[in-house]
Amino acid sequence: PHGHLPSLPPSVLTHNPLLAARLALYSHDTALARRLLETVAPMALPAARRRQWFALLAAAAPPGERFAILGRLHENGALPAELAGEYASLALQLGDEQAYRTALASARAATRGGP
């Protein structure tokens, strides 16, 4: 049935944070959506789910917060190669030249080193 969504059991929040984030956005709770998305390790997701993760993040967080989240992933070596370009773009948009150069180098290395 469609319409208003029931509150989610805690197991959904834990085991399917992308679905939970989507439902949080549906309910206009961007703060909850961001918290849920930050619990996900995008590198562990298949490519289609990584794109979904980033699309949800883009809907839930303004550029500065997206940049901070992607920056933490980058610093920990956990930023998927295909998101390095997004990180570089945000760095450029926000005027962080050092992060832009680092992200651009990562994106280029990923492109050259890909299978």
C-alpha cells in the first residue's frame, strides 16, 4: 500500500540504510538521511548502489556537507574511484584548491589504473 509510511523497525535502519535514507528524505528529514548515509561504506556497495548512495547524499546534504563527507572517505582511502570526480568538482565549487588537486589526481589515477 502507498501513502504514509509506517515508522521503520530498527533492523531496517541497520540492515538497509539506503532504503531508510530514501524514506527519511521522503519524510523531509534530511538530517536523519545524512546520518544514515554516513553509516554506509560506499566502497562495499556494487556500482549501481554507489550511484544511489551519492544521489541520496546529493539530495540530503548541501555542497559543503557533501564535500566534508566525501573528504573523510578520501582521507581514509574509502572514496570509490568513480566519486573522486564528484569530490574534485565540489572542491572546485567551494574554492579548496588543495583538495581539488588531490581529488583530481586520484580521479586521474583511477582512470589510468582501472581494469
